[in-house]
Amino acid sequence: MIRFALLPASATADAKRVLASRAMRSFADGYVAILLPLHLVALGYDEFDVGLIATATMIGSALMTLAVGLVPHGWRRRTLMLGIAAVMVATGIAFGAIEALWPLLVVAFFGTINPSMGDVSAFVPLEHAVLAQSVAPEHRTALFARYAVLANIVGALGALSVGFVDVMGPALGRVGAIQAMFFVYAALGCAIALLYSGLTRAAEVPVDAPRPGLGPSRRRVYMLAALFSLDSFGGGFFLNSMIAAWLYSRYGIDASTAGAIFFATNLCAAASQLVAVRVAQRFGAIRTMVFTHLPANLLVIGAGLAPSLWVVVAFLVVRSLLSQMDVPLRSSYVMAVVRPEERAAAASLTQMPRSLATALSPWLAKEIFALSLVGWPLVIGGLIKVAYDVLLLRMFADVKPPEERKPGEPQPP
């Protein structure tokens, strides 16, 4: 029997604030990822414009994540988190009020809209660093699992809430109902800012620690960043926004159906992350990451070639039971194989190239989707992610976090 508590006993009040913030962002991302293509189509824009906006959001997120992790070493984490929350508020207001494409493109680049429904966000490096120092090492992976599980469950509710567009449509009009949802996104940004205003000094870099930034772990972080970028480049071929747009065009589904599909996949992903920690304790983080991720990528290839909507949905749902098990393990692993003062920079450098790599794929995917109703982008992305799994196992199978090493066992350089 698997026991699950919201937080390990040793977690701090700062960790609780991080988890609450992640839940709010996940709810917002859960519906915005589906609303974004609907919004642009309702405004009269085509698939090219959807791909353009998605690419702009990913590039902007990559650059902001890099800046947060590497540039402002003298700034408090609390200050940075409040600043990003303010950007989230401005983003929601702008998407709710602006209809012209080029202003929306600028807001997408500088804002916080997330078309993937995963957490591609400048919050991530800071939150990971706070979480890693909020619990004892033996509880670190369990805390990151809760961080991921909570995001998936609440993100699933966010995806389901897209149905309010159909409910409010007769009263507000389709565009008006979607814009109202973006104003809710801004309100959630305000709530997140309120949460982070209460972070304590314990969430900051210890005063006696070396200057934050990469040091001895530089080579390892660069290798991980390159591998994660390959994985994200493959995943960018089937962002949830792109899958939703494909399902709209190929099968003519409505917003409520799309929301129900992503609600189901998010719940399955959350359920799988509940067992990820136990599996990793037995088989190790890297092997668990690879041997759950690999079959998930074969399933997404199958979804791209499936002959009917319900076969596609079946493949996507089964895939979701495996595809996200690596998420908490990967976050915890990066924090474990670098020094404490390197954590924010390591999280930034492993996140930023992933965002940038993901930004390249939607543009290619929308061109391929336009050529055929077959889901070739899912096939191409799945094959790329299979290559990532093989390389990760080959390069990092022997690099173990402290809790997996035997007493006196050396750590590879």
C-alpha cells in the first residue's frame, strides 16, 4: 500500500508556500494551454499564428529563466518571485484586453503564458532551490514528487474548467468568455504574489555559502542541459496546445471534450508520480526515469498513427501513466548532484535550454500538421525522445545522488 502525505514531516512553511503557488499556476496553465489556440482561432487567426505565439512564449520563457538563475545573484529569491508574479498579472490582463496579433506576440514573448501545460516557467529555478533546502536529503525526492503530483491534479482541474467557455459563451460571446478566463489568470497571479510576500530568510541562499553560480559541477550540468534539451525538442512537437489544435482540425472536437481529455491525462500522470519515488528507491533515479519514459514515447508514436479519435485518446491516456514519472525524479536528481550554492544556476541552466529547444518544435510541427491529418509530429517527437532516453542511460547510469550511493562509494567526476 502506498502512503501519501501532502508534505514530508520535515518540510518548512516556505515549502508549503511553494506548493500552494505551484498549484495555482498549474490550474491557470491547465486551462490556458487549451484556451490559447481557441482564443486565437476565435479572433480569426490560423494555425501559423497559433504556432508563432507558442514559439514566442517558449523563447521568452527560456530567456527569463536564464536571467533569473544566472544574472541577479545579489537579489533575494523572494524579490524575484514577486517580480515574476507581477509579470503573470500583466500577462493575463493583456491577453484579456488585446486582440491584435502583434501586440499579443509581444506579450507572449515577455509574459508567462505556458502553452505546454507543464511548468516552463521562470519560477522553477527559484522554487527548486527553495524546496531542495526545505527538507532533509532523504525526503528531497518525496517533496519534489508532491510538487509534481499537486501540479498534475490541479492542472487537470484547470483543463476541465475550460468547459466554462461553453457555459458562459451564450451570455458573453465566445471571445468574451475566453477573455474572462484570462482575467482569472491575472487574479491567480495576484494570489501567488501574496503567497510569496511571506517567504522567510530561510528560503534565501545561506549567508555563509559561496557565491551562487556554477562551480565544480559545471560540466555535469551542461551535459544534463544538453540531454534535457533533446527531450524537450522532441516534446515540443506535441505540446498540449498543438495536440488540441490537431484534434480540433482533424476530429472537430469542442472545448469541453478537449478539456476532458487533458483532465484524464493529468490525473493519470499524477497517479503515476505517486509511485515514482518508491520505484526509484528500488531501481535508482536514472533507471526509473528511462524505463518509464521509453514506453511512454512509443505510445505517443502510436497515437500519431492511430486511425480514430478514441484510439488516439486511449494511447494518450495510457502514455500519461508513464510519461511524467521522470518529472519529480529529474528535478530532485539535478538538485542532488550539484552543490547547494549551485542549485538555482543548475536549475536555470537545465531549464532554459529545454524551453528554447521546445520553442523550435511548434513551428515545425504546425507546418507538418498542415501537410497531413496524420499526426506525424507525434511520431517525430516520440522518436527524438526515445534517443534521449538511450543517451541518458548511457551517460548518467553511474552518477548517483547521495541517497543511492553506498558508504565510501566514489562519485564519477
